[in-house]
Amino acid sequence: MRTELFDYDLPESAIAQRPSEERGASRMLEVGASLVDRNARDFAELVPPEAVVVLNDTRVRRARLLGQRLPGGGKVEIFLLYPLDAARQRWSALGRANKPLREGVELTFTGARALVLDRCDDGTLVVELSVLVTAQGVEDWLERRGHVPLPPYVRRPDDATDGERYQTVFARELGSVAAPTAGLHLSEAALDRLRARGVDVQTLTLHVGIGTFRPVSSDDLDAHPMHAEHIEVGEALCETVNRARGEGRPIVAVGTTVVRALESAASGGSLAPYHGETKLLIQPGYHFRAVDGLLTNFHMPRSTLLALVSALVGREKLLESYRVALERGYRFLSYGDAMWIPRRLV
């Protein structure tokens, strides 16, 4: 499909720069036969009690490092993407400095140093990180000294609030460079309410990669080099979902990451355990095998996420929903408001 079909005008003023005052306080647009204004707290009451709700339990790494290069002291920003060799603390990373970061450049941070081992053809770096306090592991050091990797459209430095609010309350498995943002709307009280109503709440893991922020640059969506992300879909979840589908009970995904993971694991028809990478691109015309409903945020124009949601509700219906949401003052993107799609419309 032509990428321009997933374009819309997103004013800068509509992009949320901070989270809501508390989890669940955001607005939520319900998309069905009509467009209904609700509150994100309503989600726990709107999910059918016989449903299975699936969450992404990935945890965001505080992977943004601010330091200096040696010698000279020029400012440097490093963004750790994922470990290449955990034993030797070698990482794939992005880097920004006033001079190019090349092989052999040394960097210093508060309590740690890094050496650039290679600059790859795609612009990423290979860096080796050394924590100077021997009793402290790298992950512990990152949690103390690293910065929250806020999306590029959040145009402010991270602060103490982001340390909590840019992480879901059910985050467990460390490895994402960005939050699965639909889950940010759910509080512990909301999860308790879902369970009290009989909803089966399950988890899987998809580690969000940097590719989630890269717009589609090709004219044809099929020509877009889809980024890979690591997923873990366990056997117990597969048994639960397959049983629910056999009984006609709905499967509700909290976030597009959950949709992508479930549909990757259901490529053979029924859900099967899946441990590895997925490059699944979902767009209109896709046949869903595992997902019936979706809680999501409002996404960037010309993005694969917008195409994925379009596959659930129809492109024209979704863009009309976005137009109405903008008119009604909804806040967009990671820290923005929610959209509730209780069932597939196409």
C-alpha cells in the first residue's frame, strides 16, 4: 500500500510532552459504530469479563548516557541499544558529539568509561562499557546514572517523574529502548479491577527497538525495511489464548507491541511458543489470527504502527477517528491519550 495513505496533519501542540497527573487520568476515545469520549480508567470496566487481556512486561533500560570524550572534554551523548556481548559489556549504540565518534575514541561518564570499538555502516557504534566501581554491575550503574530515553518528539530533558511514569507498573523483563506506551495508562488498581471482574490477565515480552521511531521513508509500505524486535511468548500464554479462542472469548491486546508478538506467534494458525526476533509488518488486508480488541495510543503519521491499527479498524475509519480526536483536543503519541478498540471492525 502507498505510504501516503497513512499520512495526516499532526500539530506540534497536540504532542503530549508530559504524562497525565496520574495513571488512568488520560482521556480514551472508544472506536466502534460511533466515537465515544471516555476516560482511561473506564478500560477495566469495558473489557468483557470473559476476555483474556495480554500485557507486554518489557522494562525500559535507562540507556541514555551523557558524558565527555577523552581527551578534550567535548560533550558526548550515547544511547545503548542492546548488548552484543554481555560478558565483555559490548553494546550496539547510537552516538552524538561535536566531532565524529570513531574507532578508538574514549569516553568518560560519572562512574564509568567507554571505548568505541567500531563504527558500523548503518551509523551505529560498537562500544565497550566499563564501570569504575567494581562492586557495581553495569545494569545497576545504568539504573543509577543513566537517563530515561524519552522519544525524540518529547522536547525536554528527562526528570524524576519520567523514571516512574515512562515505565509500566507491570514492567519486569529489562531490554526496551522505549516504553510499550498503551500500558502506561494502567495502574495496579486497574489490573486488580480487571482480575476481580473475572478477566484473565496474561503477559508476554517484546523488547521495543529503536526502529519504532523511524518513519516509513519508502513510497510503498511493502518496501519498508521492517525493524526486528525480540519477543518471548510462553507456553502457558499460548494454552490460555488457544483455549479462549476455542471457546469464543475475546483476546484483548494492550498495545501494538502485544499485537505484533501474538500475531508473530500465531503465524501457523494457533498460538505457539515463540522465542526470537520478529519482523512482522501488519497493514490493511492482514488476516488476524490471535487479536480481537486493542488498547493503544495515537501514533505518528506515515508509521507502521498506524498501518497496524488501520488493519483492525479500516484506514478511513481510523483517520476519521484521528481527525475527530484532534478536534476534541486529545493528546497524541507516547505520553498522550488512549484509544480503545473493543473489536475488529474489518
